Amino acid sequence: MPAHVTKDMIIAEVLDKYPSSGAILLDRGMACVGCSVARMGTLEEGAKSHDVDIDELLEVLNAHVAENSTEETDTP
């Protein structure tokens, strides 16, 4: 499965491209969905600040994106 979401992506970029990924972040205690830091912080930085394993998070996010690719905006 190709990686659509990477650790160096800005959180807001992930949420803009894959809106339903917000539920995954919230499930892990990452309230980035409504946080102003989301516009400048990377997914890796957010995961680190919330003690979330970035590799596991990326695996879950990318599986979600792959399953829902027709419903969301997957543009370069």
C-alpha cells in the first residue's frame, strides 16, 4: 500500500486531504482537529506531543485512506 500520509505532513494538510482522518486523531487523544497548532505542526510533532506512536498512527491512517480513497480528496 503506498503511503498517502507521511510523518512530515502538516496536520491541517492531512485533515484537508482526508477529512475523516480527524476521528482517528481524536481516538488517540490528538485534539489537533480544532487546534491552531494544526496549521503549522507536523503529524510527527503532534504525535510526539501526545505520546502517540507515529509508526502505528501512520499505519492506521494509511489503511483508512486506502479503504476510503474514493470518498476523500487524494491529490498530489
